[in-house]
Amino acid sequence: MPGAFIPAAERYGMMIDIDRMVIQSTLAWLQESQYTGLVSINLSAQSMTDPNFLDEVFSMLCNTLTHPGQLLFEVTETAAITHLQKAQTFIERIRELGCRFALDDFGNGMSSFGYLKHLPVDHLKIDGSFIEDIVEDPINYAMVKAIQDVATAMQIKTVAEYVTNDQILDHLKMIGIDYGQGHGIEHPRPLSTIHAHLPRKAVGGH
């Protein structure tokens, strides 16, 4: 699982190689399978702040038959805020090609809403710590609703993480959250099991 090797990869500076491989493999799979849905790919802070990696990704996207609009790149709120200027540059340049961006683990930062105005993202992925207790915790419910209200005003789609059961899903529907992610909706499975004939849906890159 990612949690078993990504910390070591980050420590030894290997995340750029992993991110490059994931993007290349995803583009190749999209061309071969002719899948028409949306595929999300997580990007590490190491990759997002490396200007050479930005040039590589831009080149890969310019030389693929895959429509860039099928790709949704996810960057964590912490990484984006820590490297705000570089994150802005990366997002703005790749979005020029039609790709979309999601701010992952949103709500962790003390000034989340303030920084959000400076990041041209298309989706907010609300941190799972707010979602997992939303049924029992009225404060978490209010916080998720506040995020939804701000996202709606900014015309940004919302994604709730850690959706593990129908009760959580029902509460999210009442709030107006756009999408959900978690074992209560679908368990993780290899990309190779997704077939081109399936209806349009979001698929995690890694």
C-alpha cells in the first residue's frame, strides 16, 4: 500500500520518479483502453516544486493523444500553502492545457479559506477527519457545510473523503457535497480492472 513505501520515497527524494511513472502509465492506459472518464493523479510536493518536472509534464501532455481534460491532479493543501508561489505556477501552466486540479486534505490549515483565493483549483477534497464523525459531531457537520458554502460561492466542486457508510453519505447529500470517496462507495482496485465500457466516473491514479 502507498503508506508502506511513500514515506521512504519522500525521504530519499524518489517521489519525482514515482510521479513521472504514474503519469506516463496513466496516459498510456488511457490511450490503450479508450476510457473516457476522469482520472485523478496525486502529485507530491517534491514534484510540484521542481521546474524540470513541470516542463516534463507539460511536454508529456502536449504529446499525448489523451485529452488533458481527463486528468485531475491532486495536491495537498499543506504542500500548496507551503510552496504557494510554485504551486500557483504549476497549476496555472498545466491548467492551460485543460487539466483540472483538486486541493487535497482541505481544512487542515488554519488559514485554508484565505489561501484558497490564491489557488486556481477546480475541486476541494475535504479532509477525512471532518467526514468520518460527521453523523455524531455537529461541529464537524457545520465545518463541512461552511466549506461547501464557500466552494459553491467560488464555483468549486467538493469531494468528501472517508465516506465509509450510507449514514455519512446521506449527511453529505443534505449538505450538498458534489462527490464522495471511500469504502462506502467503492473499494480501491487496480486501474487495469477498469474497462472502457464503464460509465463516466472518477478513478484514483495512485
